[in-house]
Amino acid sequence: IDMAIVIIHHIAYKISDGIRMKLWELTLGLFTIIMILLSLYFYQLPTIKNSGSQEESAKYNSECILFNFFDTHDLWHFCSSTWMFTGTLFVWVLN
């Protein structure tokens, strides 16, 4: 939420000063938004079942969907770390 507030503040500041954003800055911002949405999607997918035994939880594990090795929880980690980096970079280039 803090990152969203900072990004909105910087964009509003740019608009109020009449400064136009460059195409690559807009592309970076759009990529950040896409990664946020992907990470939220992968975060809400269930990957374990805490209420049962270990055997029941193992049956509940999701299939590996990327390179037959990474599951949705791993993709959530990849997407969220990517948007945190690109979001910080986006705020930095807006200054």
C-alpha cells in the first residue's frame, strides 16, 4: 500500500507540474502494474491444506506449472519480488 501511495503521489506531482512522462517510464509503470496483478493472482491460489494431516496436505499440493519444477507459490515469489523492484525503480526514475 505504501508503494502505491508513493507512486500515485509522484505521478500526480508530475501531472500537476505539466511534465510528460517518457514512453519507457510508462512502459516500466505498466509492467509494474502487470506484475502486481500477477502476484495477487498467484497469491490467492491455494497451495497447501493446514487443517489436515501431512499426507492430506501433500495430496493438496498444486502441480508444478513452470518448467515442471515451480508451482504457483514460487511464481508468487517471483512476481512479487519483480514488482517490488520495478516499483521502486519506477518511483526512482520519476524523481
